[in-house]
Amino acid sequence: MKDFEPNVLSDVLLTEYILKKEEKDQFNIDSRWNTSEYFGNYVKCYKIAIVLLALLQVEKKNKNFHYVRRTFERAVYYDGNIKKQYFYDQIKIVMKKLLELLDISNYKIDKLEEQNEKMPWTMACLRSMQVLKNNQAIMPSGSSVIGMGWAMAWLKEVGIIEKNPVTLARFSLMWMDNYLAINNFLNECNPIVNSNIEK
């Protein structure tokens, strides 16, 4: 277990994960895809969302991570003292979309109504791409279909239509692996909070 001050841990997350530009290799980007600036910005939003979800998860076990999360949020949501409300709202939406993929309880749902409620983004994409019919549910063992639909929806939002199941599976697994890596890293850290930290 390594001790870190909250601001140092927040800076490590920003510089080593959010701001590093290794998308081509790390994010399994197919050479046919155009890596436009919009693509890069979209990846960055999802990186921020992964860090926030992981921080919220470890905060349940160690309350000192609250200070890390608050420091990280100030770094990404504020420009000086001005909150970037649009960006804040965008990240909240991205976090909900990520939870459709990361929430393992979603993989056990077998009723169409529940799948539509818990995974609206993924289900809408699977229907629009005609992977599922309008009244068709994903079978409970269909975790690969959920991952494929999620990846398909993600890529569709940046203008990429991808239907290769292997490519889609790799892309969704990469996001899961990134979340697990950040979560594992945070579980090896211990935020040291002194009395001068703003509550």
C-alpha cells in the first residue's frame, strides 16, 4: 500500500491516464477508423468517467478517497473558479453509459423491460443496427452481445459503423480492462489526509 496526498494522487490520474495520448495502441483502434480530434475528445471523456467511477467505488471502502475525487473533479470540471457545467453534465451522461457495460448485474437480466430500463443506450443501438428485433431481449448468457452492442453504440457516436463481432468485443473488453486497472491501482493507494485539507 502506497501513501499519497490526495492532490498528488489526483495529478497522477490526470497525467498518467487522462492526458497520455496512446489511444492507437491502448484503445485497440482499428487502422480503418479515422482518429479525428472528436474521437480523441470522446476517448478523454470516457477516461475521466472511468476514473470517477473507480474513485466512487474505492471511496465506499476508504472515505479518504473523497478528497482525491473532489480534487480530481476540481481539476476537470473547473476553469479557475468557473464550473464548466456543460462538461460536467456530459461526463455524468458518459458515466451512465459506462455503467451499462461495467455493471455485472446487467448481464443476468433476462426480461426485455429491465434490459431497456438498465441499458437503454446499448439496447437502442442493438435495435437500430438490427442485431435485435424491437421486442427481443438479450439472452442471460449474452454478455458478449451486451459488450458488442455497447461498443457499437460508442463507435456510432463518433461516426464509425463497425459490425465485426471480434473488433467490437475487443473494444468493449478494453474499456472493462481500463476500469479494472484503475480500480486495482487505487486499491493499492492510501490517501493521507491532513487537517489542512478543505472538507
